Amino acid sequence: MTLRKDNPSAPPLRLPTRAELRARADSARDAMADGARQARDAVTRGAQHPVTRGTRDAMTRGARQAVSQGARIVHDPSRRWKAAVATAAIGAIAGVCASTPWASAASGQMQTIYDSVNPTAIPAGQQVATYSDGTYQASSASVAGRGNVLWIDTNGSDTHADALDVEPGDETPAQAAQWVSAKLSASPHSDAIVYTLKNDWPSVRASIDTLPSWMQSQVKYWIADPTGTPHILPGASATQWYWGSEYDISLAQPGFFN
């Protein structure tokens, strides 16, 4: 028992015992550790299933709430280092959340896309582009464990695909407008991605320019310009800047994957 020095007539204040302080510190540690575990579990699930920005934000709020709850419980200044350590650990987890491919796609950052005729060669967790038909048609199993998947139509027969491949051996610039028209007529609120080589891009645009203006506005150009340096050509939504033996790599504007 002790009396308040500034007001001796005030009721006595009871100081917590050492055992009570230890119990509060342990409660704080457990609360923050539980928040960290939930964040780690969310990261694991996110690496396997694309998540929305709202989901990532909810994860972050949960971690912060755990830290806040722990800070309120810990009253002994000598034990606040535990809260600081736990806070730093949760901050590191939040950093992992923000740096994963699925989070980048949802948070308005530039996106990296790997494409290959053999999607199993693409590193796990990466965003993938591969073929929905043609000689190199891929199966769903071949892209398991990757991030978002962009399906490419090579012969103009699949308007449910995300993109059309316009290059020698596949579709022609003139056929690009036919595919875009068919896709957007069936799904007027979707986007139509057209992949082509930089040298063929003017011909493809001339073909697309014959379509109604509302269709033109929903076309995203994915242009091959393999300089070996990440970049996006002016007017393009994505640029394939690297050609490799196992896979190619593109840099895409935010929102390229919807």
C-alpha cells in the first residue's frame, strides 16, 4: 500500500506485484505471438491463392491490433523490450506480405510476369502466362503453386482466354480485331490483351482501330521488346523485355491482371 504524494487524502493505490507484472508480460507476448502466427499463416495461404488488397490490409490490421493489445498489457518498463521485439517481428512479416507477387498485383505496383511453353520451369509463386490452346496447351496442374495465371489463345478460338498471341505462326494483325470484337461482345466489361512483336505493333493497332471506340479503350497491348532491361514501351500495358531458354519475362503496369 502507498499514498499518492500529490494528494495525501486520496485513496491508496495498489501497485501490482511482480507475479502480476510477469503475468501481464506473458499475456502480451502470447497475444503478439498469436498475431504473428496468423500473419505467417496468411502469407502461406496467399502464396498459393491470390488475395485482394482488402485481405492484405486486414492482415496488417490484425497484426497491429495484436501489438497494440500487447502494449496495453505490458506496464512494467523493464519488460517493454518484449513488445518491441514482437513488433519488429510482425513488421518483418508484413514486409513479406507486401513483397509477395500476389500482394504486388493487388497494391498498385508494377508486376513481373513469366511466360513459358513449359510453365513448370517457372519459379514457384510467380505470376504466369501460358497457353490455353495450340501445340503448347498447358494444363491447370502445370501451373499449380504459381501466382495469377494469364491464359493465352494462339489460334483465335478461345475468347475466354485473357490474351491473344499475334506473331508469325499464330494469329495475324488482321485477326486481332476479330478476336477482340468477339471477346468484348461476349464479355463487354472485360479487357482484351493482345500480345505482339514491337515491329508488328503498328499493324495490330491499325486493325484494332477499326473497332468501336469503347472496344479500343479496353484493349491492353503486351509488346515484345527483348532488350534485356526491364521497361515498358510508351502506350503498352506490358513489355516482354527478356527472352530465355526456359521462360521469358515481362514487366506490366498495375492492373494488367484483373
